[in-house]
Amino acid sequence: MFPVTNVFRIDTADSVLNVVDVETTCWDGDLPPGQVSEIIEIGLTIVDLAAARWVGHHRLLVGPSAAPSARSAAS
């Protein structure tokens, strides 16, 4: 891992940070021929940088269309 502090600087006085997490379908072992990984969940957390705390979160569930029997990568 590389230190995140060397990547960018943010003025924390009036800033919030949106953190996005994307979950996808997956299979045990290799991806079956003809299948694709699909986004099944999108998470968003809002962080108040000045207060160093999260101030909100949202979650959007999306059902896979190409592989409805696939399981979540988060499981």
C-alpha cells in the first residue's frame, strides 16, 4: 500500500469526502465462459473532514441481469 497522504491534499475546513464502494457478482473459481461481473450494490459514505466523522450513508441495491443466480462479492 502507498500512503494516501502523498496522493492529494484537501482543505479540510469546509470539505466533505464522498467514499464510494461498489460490490459485484462473483463465482467460485474462474468466471464462467460468456459471463461478466455486474455491479449489484453501490454504497456511499459522506465524511466531514473537519470533524473527522461520517455524516451520512446511502446504499443502492441493483439486481444482476446477466447472471441472476450469481452471488455477491461481499458474501
